Amino acid sequence: QEQLVESGGGLVQTGDSLRVSCAASDRAFSNYAMAWFRQAPGKEREFLAAISWSRSNTYYADSVRGRFTISRAGGKNTVALQMNNLRPEDTAVYYCAVGTTAAVTSPERVDEYDIWGQGIQVSVAS
């Protein structure tokens, strides 16, 4: 069964850094774009960043550009999100996702992705 497992979440202070990672169980995922989203209580799932299968293209939401960096390694079936200068408004459940194609055309759209991890909590204290 295809599976994504997130790790690295937790509780940090404002201004701290945190790195969340996502490992895919299926090597075939290396042929697809991958992304990170988050969802805070009472809010819709929000796009954060995406990376193409070749790692040549990355995309960021305006809210995190310059603070967050997406990368993939491990034969390209793992993806990480390095988060710097965290703020209380970054508190949410973070999800990784696998795209339906090698390079998504609208990376911010939830329907560009068809496999999702279970999510991991990131909390930023003020």
C-alpha cells in the first residue's frame, strides 16, 4: 500500500527553526512532484511549497517564501521542509503529498495531489 510518513514536528518557540520530513514507501513516487500543505483548526488546507520530480522546479506560497525551503533526496522519494523564523501563525498540522504528475501545473491546488500523509503537528509558542 502506498504510504507517506511525516516526521519532525513538535513544539518550538517564536523565531526557532524546525525541519519536517516525509518518506514515501513506494520508489515510484520519485517520478512525481511532491508538496507540503498545512491546515490550522477551522481553516482550509493551505499550500506551502512544492518540488518537481527532477528537483529543478520549486514553488512557494507568499506566506512562507524566504522562510521555508523544500527539498527532496533519498532517491527523490523523500521530501523535507526546512522552516526558519517560525511564527505562532505557522501552528498547524503539516501534510506532505504526492502529485498526479512529474511537474504539477497549479501546485497550490489540492486536487493536483492524490496521495497524502496522515499529517504531523507543528506548534509555535509566542
